[in-house]
Amino acid sequence: MDELVKEYVIDFFTKRLNHFKNSPESVGWTKKGQTLRYEAILKFINPNCKTILDFGCGKGDFYSFLKEKGMECNYTGIDINPSLIEFAKQNYPEAEFYTMDIENEPLTKTFDYIISIGVFNLLVQTAKETAKKCIKTLFNHTNEKLIFTCLNRRSKHKDIGLVYFDIEELINIVLEITPEFNILDDVVESDLFLILYK
């Protein structure tokens, strides 16, 4: 993704954080929509998993959700937005949070599960190409599953400021990486769930 586009994305969510504070709206969700997605993701995670990487973790809401559910694992969250990461560190000092851009900085660890929840929903130039690169990179650092969610082009309600994927697009991306995958369009209305298996 172009550096100017990254600056725009960082600024966009910093302004939302300043306005909405500690609410799901600061990262573009509603409370109901965020909880629905988190509950769905949890069904795909083995409760005995040792490590999770939350790619595009925002302000650490998924970590908070895992804690509420009593799930104990080594959690790491990364995001390109330093304001969101600082917020997460202050609220959850026991977890690991890093400001990181995996297009420019190599991941040095592997994780049992890597999740990416709606990270590429904002309509910006080259969002889909960047998503493809990131999926490849993240899969290389996954021990068990990579779970990637995005908006479904077949959704009944669309927002002109958001990015939507076709199932066919995801298939084309994933076939370059692994034959072991599922794409689900019936988990959360308007979303696609892409699950890649090691």
C-alpha cells in the first residue's frame, strides 16, 4: 500500500478514536456487529490454542473479548496506527501490542492462529492488492489457521466508503497460497470468512 494511503488510514482512525473514544465505533464497528463477529471467530479457534496474532488489532477489543470468555492464550496484537496501539497498551498492559507494518517490517514469530477481522474494509487505493500480500505473509507465520474476514459483495446493504470482495476473488488469492481453505458466506450476514489451514 502506498505510504500516502497508509497515512490517510492512520489519520482516519486516529480521528475516529479521538471522537468515539473507547467504543467499537472508533474502529468502524457497532457494538452489536463487533460482538457478532467476535462470537463467530471464537467458534473457529481451538480453546487450547497457545498463541494468537490479531492483525489489525485496533485498540485491543478482541483481546478484551477473549478475556471475558476466559480464554487463556498468549495474545499479540499489531496495527499500523500508533494511537490505537498506545490505547491498547494502556488498557491491557498484560498483553503484547506493537505498532507494525508487515509490508515493511518482517514478522519474526509464528502463531497457532492469526486473525484479521475486517482490516481491509475501508475503501482506499490498492486495498485488495494489499490484502492479498498480507494474507500470503500472515499464512507463512501461521501454525494452524489463518482466519480473515471481509465484506461480501453480495451484501444487500452497501456503503460507498467500504471495500467488498467476491468469493471468486478470494479463491483466486488463496489458490496461490494453499489448497487447504474454506470460504463461508453464511456465518455473519454481509461478511465472508476465509479460513486457511496449515
